[in-house]
Amino acid sequence: MTILASSQPAIVLVDDDHHSARLMTRMLAAHDGPPVRRIADPDEAAANLTAAAGAASDTVQPMVLVDLKSSSAATGDFIVRLKREVPSLLVVAMAPSLDRDTRNTLLDAGAAAVFERHADLELYRREAASIVSFWVRNQRLDAVGA
């Protein structure tokens, strides 16, 4: 089964840290975010997203939120790989800071936006709200049933 079945998620969260993924999923839901599917393994995520892209309709595309922590370059490397395989996907990244070098590296990798992973819960909550807002702004106006 692909992730773009009839009950497809609107956001695919690729996060290799269970606790981080659980918190982000809860925060997105708390801000009336769309359905989220969490995938911990980047290889599995890339395979699923690549396979599903071939079967996707023109109006149904998930946003991919990438927050990999296995190495300092893991998120950027994954985005490069994913955008090479499925250039049309909307991919955004989480980063430990939004300093110029970090942000530009992720944008150059193909991220449409970069959000900061905050340690402070209130700041993290605001960032989750920003992610939901970004997702809403990037929806196709003619999409039906998404």
C-alpha cells in the first residue's frame, strides 16, 4: 500500500527520533493541522514517496517535513535525494537554528522553507503553527477531497 491511498496524509513527517516525531505530530494536530504520517527511516520514506508520486493525481500532493538528526547533514542529504527522485514534491526542513549558513544549505538542497527546532515549548508551538500555515498557503485551490 502506498501512502497516497484514499486516506492519504497531507503531511509526511520524516523524523528519525521517535519522541521528536511524536511531539511534532501532536503540535501540528493542536494547530488544526492536516493528517500526518510519520516515517522514521529515510530509505523507507524515499521509497514510499517516490513510488507514490507516480500514482498521485495532479491535485493530491503531500508536504514532506524532514527532521533527521542522525548527522548534521542528514536532513540536507535526504532532501537532495528526494528532490532528485521527485522534483515536484513540496519539501520543508527542520533545523537546529536558522543561521544563514544552515538555512541556505537546506534551501540550496531543495527545501521550500526551513523551520527552527526550538527547545522552548512555546517557541516550538509557534513554529508548528507556522508549519500548518505554510501548508495551507501551498494548497492547490482546485484540489478536491484532500
